[in-house]
Amino acid sequence: MKKENIAPFFATLQAANPTPETELEYSTPFELLAAVLLSAQATDVGVNKATRRLFPVANTPQAIADLGEEGLAEYIKTIGLYRSKAKHLVQAARMLVELHGGEVPKSRAELEALPGVGRKTANVVLNVAFGEPTIAVDTHIFRVGNRTGLAPGKTPLDVELKLEKRVPPEYRLHAHHWLILHGRYVCVARKPKCYDCAVAGYCDFKPKTVAPKS
């Protein structure tokens, strides 16, 4: 993607959705951290179904720690890899209680020190809960970054670092969500909906797909 196309690319996404938000349901930084941890290799819809059962019962580090792995597993067993996620979330909850007074830390290093929390999860929490202009590269953003030519890279970290350099500062806070939603609903994996894409004119992908015949 040419440099001169980047600002209008994001301006167009912003005009369509000025204040994008995560599709994960949460009301506190800890609920967000728990939901993101549970969302690895799972859909937001599936995670929301589980947390609607879990959070009314346990939505603080102490409450999750008190549930224990077996107790937590009962609430999240509809999610893939639920046993390892239950283990990580309970361990993370205990660390939050013991080391951070039950509060979610606001630094990347402290977040990544929690079990089950990698760079992507930390970036989501920093962005969504604390308003940091971080970009968490998931499969959607990785695809959009490469396909459009906005931020080509061989690894998620490559794409993240390229995005940090190329996304104009005024768009960086919400770039994460614009790109995820674009990848989830328009620039989809198998057949991108170029015919229904507001930013197709700025994108390097060729040939553009055409609308299926009705």
C-alpha cells in the first residue's frame, strides 16, 4: 500500500465506525483480561456465552482463585482448550491477588508475566482497558496487513512493528479494532468481499473479487 493511501484508508474506516469497540463483553479490566485469555483459538461469541455464566458468579481475581481450576472449568467447558485456559486463568488470578492487590497492572511487562498472557493479550488489555495505542495482531489483522499491503510481514510481531510505523498517530488508538472488524466481516479469509469494501481503492490486493451472482 502506498504511503499516501494509508491516511485515507483509515479515514474511511473511521467515518464508517468512529468509535469501534471490542465484541467481547466485559465491565472491568479484569473481566476483559479474563475474556481475552479465554478467546485464544475461540470466537468472541463463544467466549461471551461462557462469561455470561461465569461473571455473575466470579468476576474478580479473588473469586476466580477461590473457584479453582475444576470449578472454573465447569463454566468455560464450551470453549476450546478450556482445561489449560482454566489453569492459566486461576494462576493469573492468584498472581494478581498476591502481587498486585487484585488489580490488573498497566504495564506490558507485568501483564506478560501472568500465566497465559502473551503479547497479543497484553496489547488488547492495554488498548481497550487503559487507552494505550497498541495494536494486537490476531489472525484477522495479520491477514489484512499482508493482503492490503498496509503492513506485510512473516510473523505477527513483524506486522505489529510495521503497523506502529505506518499507522498515522491520529488513527492509532482505534486501528486495532478497525482492522479486526474489517478482517472479520469484509476482508475475510477465503473470499474477501472486495465488491462490498469501502477501502478497496487503497488496497494492493489483486485481482479484486466480484460479487457472487444472485
